[in-house]
Amino acid sequence: MPDLPISAPPATDPAALVAGPPPAWLRDNCPCAECRDPRSGQKFFQITDLPAGLAVGAVTARQVHGADAVEVIWSPDGHRSVYAVEWLTAGPADPDQGDHRNEAGKQLWEAADLGVLPEADWPAYLSADGERARVLVAVQQLGFALLRSVPAEEGQVLAVARSFGFVRETNYGELFDVRVEPAPDNLAFSSLAIAPHTDNPYRDPVPTIQLLHCLRNAAEGGDSGLVDGFHAAALLREEDPEAFAVLTRTPVPFGYRDARAELTAHRPLIDLDPMGRIREVRFNNRSMGTLRLPARELEAFYAAYRTFAELLLRPELQLTFRLGPGDCLIFDNTRLLHARTAFEQAGARHLQGAYADLDGLASTLAVLRRTAVLDELAELFHGPGSADYLGEVVTVAEHMLQAGALAEAAGAPAHLVAAALLHDVGHFSGPVSGHDLMAGTDNRHSHTGADLLARWFGPEVTEPVRLHVAAKRYLCAVEPGYRALLSEASEYTLQVQGGPMNEQEAAAFAALPGAADAVAVRRWDDEAKETDAATPDFEHFRPLLASLLRR
């Protein structure tokens, strides 16, 4: 007879698990509905609302949806918190994770490292989430990507920016034109060569993403260039640590003024995060103001400044390419320095630019990754889920969609609708298939499905899935008449899966915190076998599933 899916008590003393962390930290992270909004995770309380003399009181081992947990009763207010053991035993956060802005996790490069430019076709980028995610990952990791075949029409650069974030409007407007002007107030609007530089260094914060969309480029010259400023700064740190130190600790005045704006910022050329990692390069000789320091400090700064400037001009660091009509370059303006060769003033060269921000790009990428999870689940429904359902009159997908719809119609909470919808994914995601089950081998699809879903969902979704087979065995043992309602195929699988529980097994199952949820899913499972039932498709459930995905 198969083992019951009953988790063992925590192997570690529950009191020991909560003895190490400071009480204020532990209480500040209480996950209960009194402390946090269950959907957003935002806290309802301020740290000053916590009682003085906060201390851990009674500590008890618990199980929540079949997972080990620890209950804490707090002193002096008696508040109750329940923490998952998995959460309590997680080690300190990796300092290289979390901040997508610093050098950790970036792929630093020089020109020879890039065999192929990170690029994509605009129509494919728009139509395929995976292609869009690939482009945004390139901007995060390499610092840039190139979109081809963007319509060479004025204003299209705004559509590109809005495809992953929000346009950052400046004194130049939502967008700006890069072309020769008769009396330019910025050298970018001339035909002169422009050395590698950061745009808008006189802003704080500086725009973190820049876009340049080519409308025309018939001029001789005018090629574009990029330098990985993080790589250059890392080389400076390696080759001349003292110069690196000078440039990271010296605030530099940057400024811009015209009839409508006067902008200033005082930031170092190389900015570090609190862990000492490179987080921003801000380099623009045209906008650098007068640095006023004691002579010795000025001498040290200008020696370091020149060393870094020479390093940035090394040919091997410079990636040069030509933008053609319809090409749109997206790059990290806080990391990459961009440049331009001189061009014939009489030639037609017209780019349109815009600014956006990395946080919007990171947000869009995170949502796309959630979408990819749901795409993977959708493919299970459309692919292997279209097969017959183990001797029933419906396919596996029809069966699961019906179960999800029944749970929704019953007003079940979101996690139970999801569990009902996904309860049988284990039939086609494990090493032993549903056909093996019908041939007499238990494929333990409830466990396989729960383990698969645990990659994306919490135990409130996975444990009813893990327990739904046991729930059938339980109901056969304790509910007169239940077994007679089973279909012929379900009666057969009951025997393969261990048959009705005995009295001891049934009592143990009923004591599980997740038993009631599993029984509810089981009942919808039993009902979801109607031919031609009007059932919503998988897309109907996407928003609900997205709201339950682990952050």
C-alpha cells in the first residue's frame, strides 16, 4: 500500500529556529492577514506600532497545507505568527542578487567579445513574449540591444520605449531630434564627432535608458559607437587602483543651461554601491563644470581623469556600427558610453531619441517571465492535455478546465480554483504517465504535479494537488455512498492507488491542515467529467494564476 502523503514534524527544534533572528526582524516579517495585504504583500503597520519589549513567547510546531511551519505567540501583545520552516531556514540573501543595476551579474565586454550583436526584428519583438524578454535581458546584462525594422516614421521611438516601460520626459520633450541645426545649443546637434559619453550627466538621477531610432542616414560618416563603461571602470580598478579610488570619491560638477533650463548634478565619474561594486558611470567632458579643490587633490583627480579617458578610447573597447533607417538602439545610459564619428554636414542624417528607465524595463521583464510560466502551463493543456482522460469521456484538459470552472462557480478562494484547475498536471509531466496508471502502475501523479507546481506556486496551491488522490481514498473510507458515485475508470485507479483508507489512515489524513482543501478539490475532480460542458479556456484563468505566482 502506498505511503500516505503526511509530512513528518520539523526535524529541527522549532524554538531553535526562532531563537537566532532578532525579534523585531521576525515580527516585522509576520505573514499573517492582520499584518499584510494578502494580494500585494504590503504591510499594514509601522515599525513603531510594534510593542516595546517585544519577545518570542510560546513556540509550537505546526503544519500548513502539509508543509512544516512554526507558530509563535508574541509577548507582550499575544499576536500569533506562523512561519514556514523553509522560510526560516533560508540563509542570508546573496549580496550579488536583488540589485540589477550594479556590476554583479552583468556580462562585461569589449568589442571582440560580441560575435553577434544582440538584436531582434521589431514585428517579432512585438508578437512574441519570449523574443521581447530576450531583448530586455540583453539590455540588462550586456547593456544594449538593437531592434531592426522599426518603421522609419517620426514618433516611433516612443512606441519602442512604451513597449517595455515609460517615457521619461525632460526639458528636451518626450523625444528629441538628433540632426544638424543651424545654431545648436548642444554639440549632439552638429556634425562633429562625439567622444564616448553619458547623456544628461547634469541630471540627478540621470536617465537610465536611452533610445536612438534612425529615420535617415545617407551621410558619409556618422557611425555609432558604444563602450562598456563598467568594463572600462573594472579595468581601471585592476590597472590603477589609486586612480579608480580618486574617481569614485570625487564629486564632479555637471551642468547645463539654456533659456528654459538650468540643471546641475554633483556626482563622481564612477559611482559605487554600498558593497563597493560599480553601479554607475557618468562621463561627459562637454558638460563637466569647474572642479574646485586644493591643488594636490586637483592634480590627483586630473591624472586619474586622463587615465580613465585614455582607457575609454582604447580601440579594443569600442564597438562601432552603423544605424540604418528603421534601426532602434536601446542602451543603459548609466553603464554604456555612446559615441559618434563625424559626418558630412550636407548629408541627410536624422535620429530621434527618447529616455526611459531601467526599473520599468526590469518590471516588464519580471512580468514576461511570469507570462512564460503561464505559457508553459498553457502548453500542457494544449499539448499533452488534449489526450483522452484515462477512460473518461473527456480529455485531460477538458477535465481540469471543468474542475477549475466548478471551483470558481462555487465561490472558492483563488488558491483552490488554481488547485482544481491544475490538479492533474502530474499525469503528463512525470516519468510515469497516465497510461501507465491505467495499466496498473501508480504514477503518483498527485505528487509529481505538486512538485512541478512548487516551482511557481506556494503550498496553498500545491498541497491540495498533492493530497487529492489521498482525499479520494479518505472519502471512500468515511462517507457512505461516495464510492458508488465513482466512474468506472476512477474505481479502477482507486485500487491501483491503494484502495480505501483504513480507520487509522483516515484519522491521520483528517488531521492534516490541508485535508479540507484537498477534499474540496476531490469533489470538483469527481464532477468534472461532463461531455460538451460549457467551460472557459485556459486564458480565462490566466489573471488568477498570475496573482498566485511566487514573487
